[in-house]
Amino acid sequence: MSTLAKIDPDISALIGAYADCIDNEHYDKLPDFFTDDCRYRITTYEAYRAKMPIGILECSTKGMLVDRLNSMRDANIFEPQRYRHLLSTSLATRAADGTLTVRTGFAIIRIVQSGESGLFLSGNYHDTVVAHAGELRFRERLVVLDSSRVDTLLVIPI
Amino acid sequence: MTEASLPNARPPFEWPTEGVSRVAFETYVNPDLYALEQKALFKGPIWNCVGFDIEVPNVGDFLTAWVGDTPIVLVRSGPDAFSAFFNRCAHRGSTLCFEKTGNRKRFTCVYHNWSYDLEGNLKTVAFQKGVNGQGGLPPDFKHSEHNLHKLRVATLHGLIFVTASDQTPPLDDYLGEKMCAHLARTFSRKIKILGKYSQYMHNNWKLYMENVKDSYHASLLHLFFTTFKLNRLSMQGGLILGGDGGHHISFSKMSTDVSTPTEYDKEKLRAQSDAFTLHDPSLLKSWPEFEDGITHAIQGLFPNLIVQQIQNSLAIRILVPRGPNACELFWTLFGYEDDTEQEGAMRIAQSNLIGPAGLVSMEDGVIGNFVQRAINPNTDGQAVLEMGGHTVEDQVSRVSEASVRGFWQMYRKTLDL
């Protein structure tokens, strides 16, 4: 049985800064929040519980994450939109080697140019956070969406 | 009661005189036509795919699905038998199963505890004889007249289809030889389900089916293909049509050996900035897994099933209408039971190409809405479908709208439009 670790303000700052980065459309900075050997995935609660290997999106390397951001910028066609993240308190457990496992709930409001603004997705971040060159980074960010249904399309990372 | 729900109701507009090379914009928005589709098409002489047999492996396992927008239950009612019925109690119409999946020995309605066996036959009625001799059902009440509304079920290569009509031809005949052969090829080995999700789209269901059948748009709307040299309109391939044109297979073959330059490389048909290359091309790694050499095949089966092979990313998609202006696409991704670990990893990596977050396919989630918002309420006018001619025939070129015209041909025939 793991016990809750005291949340380091730096971890809250990391999680908040990541959301802030997306909400302010600084997408090219997003890879900086990850270690070089990172993994970034989005799945659904249903698939996560059923241990299904395929979710919504799978970047098993940092290169794939960079490619996705490049594709969003240069290749994919979608209605201009941005996100507003709402974050819960983070819960953390610390492993023997110091690695922190952090879980944070979120809701995302999607804003499109018509002015329509509504709940797009909600879920949990399941993060593995490590110290890297004196700063905290995500080694793994698994996004577990509450619903198995995605409205229209998902292009901006969560 | 709307006019369209009456027998022999006519839609409130005429089909354009040009035939299937024109589609009135009204076709995608008209609520009376939508009601007519539910009655005469989805509950008419067509087969609706509702999932895989392996999703209900044990007797009593059920899943809930839709015929058009009508909720149904599909249950394994015997070791090799399936039953299906409207998800609606025969008593007062309450939803019988409100879970996505589950297992039942009987289906008991929560409202008044009427219960049905796995084949949908009414077995017991709560307080049938009343209490202390008072109340209860009249003595002439016949259980057999109050069974669930049953649907016919047929299976083919692990896919389960249902139909609400007695007029529907046998499934093999409905699909035809060419379509059955392609299903036999795709489902020649035991499958396993790798992922499931749905995508809600704000457009009429037919706009998505047109999009699926439109091989013309692939390289133009989906720039990930072009940018990363996956665009293959210049490659060997073609369109095969079946049924009354309502079924189609769009296929192509590419070099799947990632260690050598692709055919596309050699042809220098790159429309993208050369600076734009993948940092991690592992999602493009694939292996040739079908002897026919086909690497990309989209099979659309009328009215709303898609069987997808995009390299090694395999899926079925079932489209459920959600009113005239919306639809929901249910994706089930699969591999084979005997996949190696490496093959499984490649399927996972390639899953990035498809779905609502698909690098290749995400645009399909919104393109229908780009049409819907422009034609509703501005419905005067018609869509033009003349790429590849005016006919509904197999085509060597995929720069063609023949399979879209085929869809409309079968649609018109089914609805007598």
C-alpha cells in the first residue's frame, strides 16, 4: 500500500505550467516539459480499466510528440480552437528510488472561434515525474479520459 | 406524427433529374427524410452490423447497440446462437439494458419486473395473479403476444449483423460475392480487440459515409499523408463496387519495406516542404500481412459499416445517426490472436494515424460539419459528384466519386426515391 507523499510545490508548478503552456498556445514549448526518454499517451477510462493496448493517442518517444506538434502546425486541418484547463489538487506517491507518481484531475473547456465554449474533455493525468538537471520533468504522462467519446476531433495535446 | 412516419410517405423534395451525380443539400438536413430513413432504411431490408461475436463470448453476454438510432440488445442466447431485440420492454416501453455490456440469465425490466428469456420471450409478469386474489392480469392475457420486438441475426466471419425486416435477403446475397471475399480475407484469422472509442460528429450520417467512400479527397484534405509521403493516389489500386453500388472497397498497394525508399519517394511527387520530416518514423513501420499485397483497404458496407486496413491498423467503424445533424462513429480496433509482440507494437504505433486524434484521419471528424453548417439552413442547391463520370462502376483510378454515387444509388433504391 503506497502512502501519499507531500506534494512538492515544484510539482504543482510543473503541472500548472504545462496546462498554462497549452492554454496560452505555446505548443512548441511543450516538449520541454518532458524528459528525453518520455512517453505521452491518451487513453480512455474504459480502455484503461480493460487494459486495452490502444487508446486515443500514443507517443512512445519524445520524437513522436514533436512530430505530433509539427503535424498540428503544418499538416492537419481543423477549426481554430484553444483550451482552458481546470486542474484538481495533485495526489502523489513516492517510490523508493525517489520517483514521484502523481495523479491530477482535469477538465478542459474548448473554445472555438464562433465563441462556442464548453466542456470538451475531463479525466486524470497519471504522471511519473523525475528530477532532470535540477528541474522536474515528466518521464511519463498518461492521460486517462473519463469518457470514451471524443467530440469532433482531438488535435491539441491534453 | 410526422408525414414521413406514415406508410408510403414521400420526402418533401424531388431527387435531382441528373440522378446520382447530384445530391440536393436538403438530403442532409431534412427531418422528415431522417424519419423515413429510420423506418424504411435502417429498419428496412438492410443488414446492420452491431459488433463482433467475441464481444459476447459466453451465453447470456449481451451488448447494447443501435439499428439506425433505435436502441437494441444483442445477446448470445446459446453456445452458437444469438438473439437481438429492441432495447424496450414490451410492457410500458422502458429501457431493458442500460449498461453497454453485461451478462444476464434473463432480461428483467426494472420498472415492473417483467422478465424475458435470452431469446426475448416474455416469461414472467410480476404480480400476474394479483395480491390476495385482487388485481393482476386478466385470464386471457397471452404471454406469447408480448415478447420483445425481435430482430433477425446473421453472423459472418465473426461480425454480427441484425435486420428488422422480413424482406432482407440472406446476408451473403446482401453483401455479394466480392464483399464477402474481402471480409473473408480480413477476418481469416482469429481476432482480438485492441481498442474502442467513439467520435461524435456534428453532421448528418450520410456526409460521413460519403467521406468514407470518397477516395478523391484523401490526398487533398489529409495532408499528413502527403507531407510524410504516404499519399498514394499514384499507386496501384482501385475501386471495387458491390451490391447495388452501396458497398465498396477502395484499395491500394505500397512498398511496405521501410528499409528501402518507397515508390512514392522515387516518383518525387512530394508536395511538402522537404524540411518537414518525422523525428520518429516508427508509426510508419509496417509489415505486409496480406498475401494479395494490399496495404490499404477501406471497405464500406451499406449503409453504415466500415472495415479498415490502413497498413497494419485494422478496425471496424459503425456509424450511428443521432438526429439529422449529428452522428456517432464507434471504432473497434483489432489485431489477430497470433500477433507477435513486435506486430502488436506496430499496430499500437500505427493507431496514431486513425481515430479522433488520428494524424491522418482527424479531419474527417470535422469536414462533415463544415458542410452541415454551410447547407443548414441554406439548403438550396446540390452537391456535384462527377469525378470519374456519372456512373456507378468499378474504377481503376481512385480519383473518382463512383463509390459515392454507388452509395446514393443503393440509398435511392432502398428508400424508393
